[in-house]
Amino acid sequence: MKKASLITNVVLAIAVIVLFVLHFTSKSNSLKNNSEPGSAPAAGSVVYIQMDSLVNQYDMFNDLKSELESKAQVMQDDLNKKGMAFERDVKDFREKVQKGLITRAQAEAQDAQLQNRERELQNYSQQRQMEMNEEQAVLIRKVMDALDKYLVKFNADKKYSMIINTSGTLNTVLQADSTLNITNMVVAGLNDEYVATKGKK
């Protein structure tokens, strides 16, 4: 039996979900965010948003993240339950073989059944992980789509020359004037829009 590989697959599935959540919740800010929601740089300015800060403060992301975490917990509990039941059956089978309580033909048949069940569990675990990966991708697309649409409306009024994302590994902005940080202003607008949209549902 390959119990170890089954358990490893389950652990990896949960680890991917945890890493996804930590990606957005544990980043440290490289630039100070001193802007208040009401303060605004002049039109034509090049301004920036700290995406990790924005995402952590965006109600839509936090709601979707909570839903995803709940689903991940249900999935983990389900996989644990199925894995423990399988391990109990394997242990019971081995005890019967050691005590000589079943014939060789019965042992071979049960061993084949357990191997098939192990493969089914592995496939099930992989399928559930693919579903979670897809839901993660949808979550990110929903957040980015809402942000893109909001920034189009936002910048039609503010008329900034450029809005830069200063978060992430590809960040090339080493230093910036904190008065050009519009993160709080955008978060406030996004949250107001999200609350209004949420109330209509």
C-alpha cells in the first residue's frame, strides 16, 4: 500500500490553500502608506497602490477568502475522514492476514480492492485540489476585475497619468513619496462600492 503517498497528497493539497491565503495576508509593506482616504495627489501625477495592503483591506477579497477557507476546511475534514477510514481497513486486513483468518484467495481479492480504493482516494484528492485551485483563480480574477473596473471610473475623475502597483516580487519602485500613495483612497472607494453592490443581492 502507498498510504504515505496518499497522506502526502492530502497534506500538499491543504498546503497549497494555506500558501495562497498567506500570500495575501503576511506580506510586509515595503513603502509606508500614509495617505488618508480624503487626500488626493494632483491630476497628472504618477501615483501608486500597494496591492498587498489593498487586498487585505478589501471587503470583497476578505469575504471571498473566508468562503474559500471554509471550503478548504470542509475538504480537509472530508479527506481526513476518508483517509482514516482507509487506514483502519488496511490495518484490519493486515491483522486478518497475520492471524490466518482469511484464505489466500480472499487476501488477494481484498488486497486488490484496497489498492483500487487507494487509487480512488488519490484521484479524489487530486480532483478536489484542482477544484480549489480553480476557485482560487476565480477569486483572484473577481478581485482584479472589480479593481480594474473601479480604477477606470476612479481615474476618469482624478486624471492621474499613471497608477503603479508597488507590491510583489517584480516591484521596481525602491522609494516613493508617500503622498502619492492612493491605496487608502482606492480601498475606501472599493469597499463603498462593494457594500452598495452587496446590499442589492
